[in-house]
Amino acid sequence: MPRSIEVALDDMSIPAPDFDVRAYANDAHASYRDLLDLEAYASQPLSSDTVRALRYLQVVERGTMTHLRSVLVTATHKDARVTAFLITWAFEKYWIADALDQIIRANEGGTVDRTPFRTPVERTIRESIVANIVGLPMVAVHTALGTVDEWLMQAAYRRLIELEPHPQLADIVTRLLATKSRQLQFFEAQARHRLGESSRAQKVTRRRLAKTPWPIGARAEPSQNTEFFFRYLFGSQPSAITEIDELIDTLDGQNNLNLMKRAAAL
């Protein structure tokens, strides 16, 4: 390869290799309905606080398409490998939200609001303009956002079944965590690779992480619901919040942000 072309190649365009996106897409997890054993909740219903926490988690998981719409108007969509992953990720999260929806219905006997989230058009346009000016470092931003959000959400699911170790809930949450762990493998490898390759990506990511309401999707919920989410799941175990912040510190250029401490306000 001529030296001039070699120099022109951006190392950030070479994605972290240790994840088989094709295998992931071919093996994506769809519906959990046959695994839910909803009848068990009739004799052993979940507490109202657990149901409320599940509803919040379901709303956040359901909000994936709104987040994805903002992501795919940026340079991120030009990376075919990342795009293929994100489409499969959104598919899996749809079915995770559906599973939570079914559990909530079994415990409440009512209906869950299925109204889709709406992202204002002007916000999507602004995101597109700003992100395309930033360019390739936005891929680092989006994969770092996914990484941090997965760290938080997985911790939330683990706390949920620690607080209420209902056998059927524990079984399905364990299955959901297995799906989400595979998603995290991609996000984290990509984020670490891209942040390690670019100081500019580190700076842009740091600014975006600091401005993001956590978890991703929290902006669509009333603030009291997010406050409940953190208080109920982490109020009696603030060390879990500290552990997530310590993980964030290990991402290049993202130390001392204290994102979860500030979000939880515990």
C-alpha cells in the first residue's frame, strides 16, 4: 500500500475485532413469551415497588428506537458493522420490553401504555447537524453511551431480583441478562478501541456522557420515576453505583465523571 494512502487511513475506521456481528445477528433472541410462566404470579404476585421498577425498565427498553433514530443520522450509520449490530440490538431490546410488559400485565391485570416515544423533529435535525460536524468520533460516543447504559441496566436487573427473589422473575431476568451481556461485549470492545485511538473522541465522548440523563431513555419519563428507579434499586446498596462509576473511570479519557453518583443523587 502506498505510504500516502496508508497515512490517510483513519485507525478509528478499523473496528475492534473480537465480536462476530454476523453470528450475533443470526442468533438474535426474539420472544420470551413461552418462557415467562405468567400463571405463577397469580399465587405469588410481585410487590408494587417491583412492578413499578419493572414498568420503568420496560419504558426505558422500549425507548430504544427513539435513541437509535438519533444515532443513525450520524457518522455511526456509515460503519456497516456497527449499524448491523445496532439493528439487531434494537430487535432484542424490543423483545426484552415485551417480556417485561407481559410480567407487568400478569401482576396488574391492566394494560401498559404502548404509545411510541416521539423525538421532536428539530432535535433529530440538530443532532444530525452537530454529529456530522463531529464526524467519526461520534461512533466512540455512541458505543460509550451503550457501554455505560448497559453497565447501569445490568446492575439494575441484578438488584431487582436481589430485592425480590421471585423464582419466575429471577429465571427470566437471568435470561435477559445473558442477552444483555452479549450486547455489552460489543459496546465495550468498540468503545475501548475507539477511545484508545483518538484523544478527540475522548473529549467529545466525555462532554456527551456528562450531559446524558441516565439511564438512556430517562428523558421520556417524569423525574420522580427516575428518582424512584435509583432509590428503590440502589438506595440500600450505593456501592453498586460506585462500582459503575469505577468502571466508567477505566474508559480512556472518562475518569472522574461520577455519572452515576450524580444521576442517583444517593
